[in-house]
Amino acid sequence: MTVPESYVGLSTSDIVAAPSSITFGLVRTWDYRADLGLTRRCVVKNLNPSAGVYNYDVFDKLLDNNPGKQVIFCLGQPADYLVSRSAIGGAYLSGKANMCPDDLATWATVVQDICAHAAARGRTGLVWELWNEIDQTASYADSVALLGPYAKATAQAIRAIDPTAVILSPSCAGFSNRAPVGAFLANTDGAGGTGATWCDGVSFHYYNFTQYGYEHPINYVNAHSAMRSMLTDLGLSLPLWVTESGFPSTAPNIGKRYQHRMLTFAALGCKCFLGYNYDSTAFPVSPYATEWNVVADLLRPGAVISKLVAGVAGLNITIDGMEYTF
């Protein structure tokens, strides 16, 4: 298995970027607000709060302060004007942000404008994730069936501006909650295709909040196997992307377990592993930068992983002909 470009990812919230002292090649827009405050998260409803109105300052901070880094832009979270139906309620970002836009023509224009803005700043080939955690009603409470036509409109809009863009499925909060993602991939797009027709990869998140006895490399292999089996059952061979993974601050042995997760998912062929979140106190990465860097430096783009032996206590892995035990 060859480690892909920008495999090691890292998100931030209240700083403009993680420091150069930690190794990463990928950032994600979700929960990013730089130094602008909690209400300015880099989501569509804030970039486009009303028809014809755009405010790119938070997105520009992400781009300008992460030169040379790949970017995952997490879509969804529309402004209220894009949804004609009454609010379902309970949206994490308020209003109708947890609902699918039903004015897909205007939505497509908004997405094109955002994509074109990035391209005008020299940023093409970005990764566009169709929605965050559709198994969580605070993020998405609408019918999964609506996401097929949404995926078609969104992907076509992006690719018209940037044919090199990468489109990922909506994510789930954990592999055990994967059913809505499977339904999205199988559901019709309303034009003879399915949700999967418009995706270059499948996104999922990996967390373990309380059952720390299951926090070991074998369980990571099982999680990957469950996601891969779901795709096989659907007749799909799309690559998997771990677009969020982290630990609550009360978890034991966080530094070592970040190493185990990063190495295991790389050996299994995942396209990225994104740590959540560098500057968070609730889900910290920064205190474990030393342990993180040891593995991130091994997982350089182009490194070849030829063996993984996963165990409960740790793992053995061979990278570029050298054997390591973690």
C-alpha cells in the first residue's frame, strides 16, 4: 500500500492554522473559524447568508494560512433562503441548516461561486465533502433520499468549474452509524444514477467515547472492514477517507492511540486520516504533537507499507522496508 498525497490531516478551530512544528498536509473547513469567533464557522450558510450575498473572509483565512495544504470543504448547512419548507428544528448551526436545500438550481450557483472563488485564489483540485455526519440530526435531519439529486446538482456544479475536484460522500459519525451513508450511495439521483455516481470516495469518522477496551488496532481493522463490506454489498469499490478522528480529553494514552489509528488506516488503504482537533481542549491534538510527528513523518507521500500486524496491545508495521513496533 502506498501512502497517498496529503494523507495526514489536521483540523483547527480558533486559530488561523496549526503551527509548522506539527506534520500535516490536509485541512478541513468543518468547525474552522480562525480568529473570527464561534458564529463565523466556515460553512455555506455563513459564506452565503442570503441570496446574492457572500462573505469569504473565514474561507480566505483558511486558504491563506495553509499554503500548500490540501483542503476538504465540507458542504451542506445551507442558509434558510435555500429551503422553502418549514424548519425541522434542532440544527447545530440553527435555522434550516440541517435540511437539504430544495432550490437546487440556486444551491448549484452558490456552490459554483464558492468553487470559483477558491480557483481564483489558485486553489483547484480541492476535496468537496457533500455533508457532515448525516446520521446526526443536528447536522442532517432531512430525508436521505433527498441527497441523491442534491449530490448530482452539487457535483456537476463543482466539476463545471474545476474538473480536478474530488467529491466525497456525506460522512457518518462512526462506522456503526454507516446505514444512512449506504442508503445515500444506493438511492436514486432522480436522473438514472445514484448518489454513488457522483462520488470519488466515501467519508466516515472514527471516534470511541467510552468503550476504551475496544480502543486498539484490531477494532480499527474491523471498522474499516465494516465500511468496505457495505460498499461491496452495493457493488462499489470507492476508496475510504477518514475525515475526522479524535479523542475526548479524558481518554487514556491519546498520543499512542493516535499513532495506532494513523498507521492502521494508512495500511488499510484509506486516502486520509484527519485529526480532530489541534487547538481543542475537549478533543485535543496539540499536547501529543511529538507522538503525532513520529508517525506522520513515516507516512510521507509515496511511502510503501508492505505489512501490518494488528493486535490488541499495539501493532507491527513495515514501511519502506523498515519494520516498526508501536
